[in-house]
Amino acid sequence: MHFKHVLVLCLINLVLGQKDPHFAADRNTIVHLFEWKWSDIADECERFLAPKGFGGVQISPPNENLVVTSSNRPWWERYQPVSYILNTRSGDETALADMISRCNAVGVRIYVDTVINHMTGIGGTGTAGSQADHDGKNYPAVPYGPDDFHEFCTINNYQDASNVRNCELEGLIDLNQSLDHVRSKIIEFMNHLVDLGVAGFRVDAAKHMWPADLEAIYGSLKYLNTNHGFLDGQKPFIFQEVVDFGGEAVSKHEYTGFGTVVEFQHAVSLGNAFQGGTQLANLANWGPEWNLVDGPDALAFICNHDNQRTGSTQILTYKNPKPYKMAIAFMLAHPYGTTTRVISSFAFDDYDQGPPQDGDGNLISPIINDDGTCGNGYVCEHRWRQIFNMVGFRNAVQGTGIENWWSDGNQQIAFGRGNKGFVAFTIGYDLNQHLQTGLPAGSYCDVISGNAENGTCTGKTIIVGENGYADLSLGANEDDGVIAIHVNAKL
Ligand code: ZXY
Ligand code: CA
């Protein structure tokens, strides 16, 4: 290779840095299999995620957490680390390693939810049997001792970055990541996961850590393990939880120099738009003009494990399926957001409620019904046709831009992606339009109302004429407010 090409490749690596999700070819979108067992994730990679073109899985924290017996083992106990021993209700290190290998073998990447801002909020015993001496500031299974934490103070002023980063979030004892010992324990933990074959990390509570400390930690991570199909010299993908709607001392822009950020404004703005809060026509300039970080710096999503249960009217969840599916379809159809993520929830009635479990606190596996949906308390949005087929749409249109944008100036929009795909949306009234799709002439299966199976379509068939135009009809009262066609579902 000519040295100029090597130079360009190095520059791309520098710029993309830890912003490349390392998806296999023709894959996209991370699904958060929230609180799933490792063995169930391995099965799901093989039987569903790989065939449907998903790029990867965000897994729940794999390291030992506090056993919280109050409120019957709430979901948030996994955000109270006791040690970096890889043993939780999802499984032990053997099961984790096996799952990572099986998923990588079918081209599905694994991203680890990493809780490194803090340890526990109270004392007790962890899922691997280790002790958490909260009041004495001792976590012997790491080990961390009193000197490894910030002086006690409570986070109570989001206008003060030092308070946000050096004090305790909800009483969770706050690690001092500027110390060599703390850094080295975190780096050792993350590098262990890289050795096991993971592709990257979600960094929990990144807003509550200093950017310089995080940059140093990420910079010390190993290259991805080439035995798991990664190219040489690839650094782990990083997506950082920095909740920022403006108006606080800490900004998401402080974190985009060395990794991506989870774009909460993306979730809220589309949550509003698909509930009629702003006209869909206004989405013509969807992107950074909406106070979003640049697309390559963003992990785009509609709802996550935390904000799905806060009851915020701005956040769409499985409990509000029509606009939820529309917002996800828009996210997956739109080129904004180099990386997209959907959550796969378990059903819940109250905020604290933990995952499906038996009387002994063991996690219960999802069952897969004959129609492909889940049971045993799992919602499995990723198995909803309208969602997994839009992952397929995003794969089909990769590398294209928006073309043939159309709107009625109000609550109806449509747009194409190059000559590969076309979508239309309506809220509140019937859509009946003759529109330029940009697609080659032919019959296409609308992958929202059905599946393309052996050359036939179980939903609506859309005919694109020689001139690229198609007649589109979408009733206001249909189950879904979207039509989507693409070249990989041409009949
Ligand atoms: N918890 C209950 C009680 C215990 C856990 C609660 O009422 N918390 C106060 C409101 C949410 O604040 C938390 C935030 O991040 C966390 C929290 C947390 C991260 C953790 C562990 C936690 O409590 O307990 O690893 C948080 C921080 C922000 C922000 C929004 C939320 O803008 O800067 C919770 C747990 C929430 O509500 C939680 C847990 C894990 C997460 C997360 C939220 O990854 O995003
Ligand atoms: Ca902190």
C-alpha cells in the first residue's frame, strides 16, 4: 500500500477514534437486551439477531453487583458495583465468554454497560458473594479502600461541575478516577472484557466523571481481539451516558473528543414530534440544528432502560406503541446518527420492578411464541416486525443520503434514501399521495405492514412506475403510521 493511503487510514482511525461501532458488513443498530441472561443472548444472536441484520447487543453490567433485597431485586441493583468479578444474575464469566464468542461468530457485536463512576449506595453482599463495606469505604474484592473515593458530599447542584463529578449520585460512593490505582483497576476490568471479545462500552453516568480522566482510561484500552474477527489496531467503541438538555454545568460536547455520547435530546425531540408536539414537516432539518451533537458523535435512541420508566410524557415507550414504532422507524430511516440503538424491554408496572424472576431470585428466560413474539414477561420490541424490518431498511440504504423529501407542510412527510429506500409518515389524517420515490420500477413490499417472503408480501404491495412515482395510501386509523419500501424487499 502507498504510504499516502496508510496515512489516510491512520487519520480516519484518529478521527473515528473510539466512535466506530465495528459492526460487521451490512449490519447496523445495537439492541439493548436489558437484564437478559448470557445464554439467552447467545441463542438470540444465532436464531434472530444475525439473520435480521442487527449490528450488536448492549448487555447489562456483567460485574458483581449488590444484592438489593428491598423492593424485590430492582433493576437498578445492577448499577451498584461490588467488584469486577464477572458474575451476576445474567451468568458467570464462562457463560459470558461463551456468549461473546457465539455472537461474534455470527457477526453480532457485544457492548458492555460499564459502571465505573461509583460503587454501592449501602453495604451488603454482592452477586459473587463479596462484601461491600459502604460505610468503611472498603470493597476488598477489587480492592478499593477509603483513599480511592472522593470525600463524602451529595450531588445537589447541577450548575456546579465539581459538585456533579466529585460528589455522590444518590448516595453511591464516588470513585476518584484521577488516582492511578482507581484508573488501573478500571482499565484492567475493561481490558479483561476486550480480551473476551467485546467491541465496546456504554459508559454509565459519564456526566459524573471528569472528561480528562475518561480520556486517559479509554486511551489505555487494548486493541480489539483479532481472534473475534476484528481488524488489527481497532480501539473499542465508546458511548457515554451524558444526559444534557442544556442549562446544566456539564455539557455533552465536553465528551465528544474521544468517544460518542448517548443523545438524550434525540429521544425527547422525536418523542415530542411523534406525539404531535411539533409538526412532522419541521423534521426537514433533523440533525444538529435541533441541538443534537453531530451524527458521528451520537448514539441515537428513542427510549432507554431508565427514561422508559420515569413516566415522562416526552419519552415514547412500548406502552404507547403506535407513536413509539413511528419514532423508531424515523430514526432508522434517517441518516442522522451513525449508531442507533433500540431497547428490548421487560414489562413493568412500577419504576423499581426488576426483570422476570422466580421465587429464588433467578432470572427467567424469555419464551419465543410461534409468531416470533416473546413471552414470560418480556416485551422484545426488537422482535416487532415494524422494528426489525426497519433495521433491514437501514442496512439496505447504507451510504445514501436523503432525497425526494416531501411534506404537506403539516403532519405528513416522506423521503427517500438514494435509490434504495423510501418512507412515508402520517399523524392524524389520511395520506393519499402520488410521490417520487427515486426507486427503480417494480413491486415492493411495505415492510411495516408485512414481510417479504419468497417473493410475496404479507402486507401492502407498493408499485413504483417507470418514472419512479408511486401511489401511497396510509389511513389515519391504521395500526401503523408508516409505509417503508426498499430494494432488498423488492418482489
Ligand atoms: N434509582 C432511584 C433510586 C435508586 C436508583 C432514584 O430515584 N434515583 C434518582 C434519579 C436517578 O438518578 C440516577 C442517575 O444515574 C444513575 C443512578 C441514579 C446511574 C447509576 C446508578 C443510579 O440513581 O442509581 O449507575 C441519573 C443521573 C443523571 C441524570 C439522570 C439519572 O441526568 O445525571 C434510579 C436509578 C437510575 O433512578 C439509573 C440507573 C442507571 C442508569 C441510569 C439511571 O444507567 O441512567
Ligand atoms: Ca463522580
